[in-house]
Amino acid sequence: MKRYIAAILIPCFLLQLCGCYSWRIVETPEPGSNIKIYTKNYKVIEPKNWRYEDGNIVGFMGEEKLEGYTAVKVETKMEQKEINKIEEEYLNITNTSILIGGIVIVGLLILYVIFAVEANEEMVKEVGELLNN
């Protein structure tokens, strides 16, 4: 049972450790991508459904206002002069290929160990039976 748990948990651990996505600093991010905005006053904002309007980023930046008893999300406009840097999430091919290769190698090693131990146990039983006869 422990072998099968290890066969599943080790690849999951590698996936969690490496991940497939990374962040890179960009001047103008691609529309629709996940971004983080670092402002001049050291705030980190992750806007949802953002877009460009006249060189400024407009989107839902976590700000809400009360209308009656309900909180309503507010579209906020952030000018370029307020932005320190912008990071965009992208697929990191190098880490992904290393991760997949590592998972395959670890999986093959675990399968080899499992079957080698079982085959070795069967061989020991057969040799023991032959010696007893």
C-alpha cells in the first residue's frame, strides 16, 4: 500500500514544487492575461477583466462601494504614471518539460522497484521450495 501511495504522492509533490506557470515583467501585457500591477506606493493589485483605454488600465481592482445594502464592484482606472511594474503570467516551457520528465522517471523507477521486489520475493520462494525438496 505504501508503494502505491508513494507512486501518486511523489509526482504530485513535484508538480506542486515546480509548477508550470511563472511571472515575467512586461511593459504592455497581452489582453485577457492574468497580471499583477505593482504601484508606486508598493501596492500589489490583481485586476479582473481588465482592458486598455487610452494607454491606461481599466478593470475591477478589488474596490467596492456600497449601494443600499449591497456591495458593488467598481471599475477603476489606473494611469501609467501610478504603475511601477506589471507582471504577466505565462507558461514556462522549460520548467514544464523538466517536471514532466521528472514525473515520468520517478514513475518508472517506482514501477521498477515494485515489480523487482515482487519478482525477487517469488524467486526466493521458488528457491526455498527447491531446496526443501
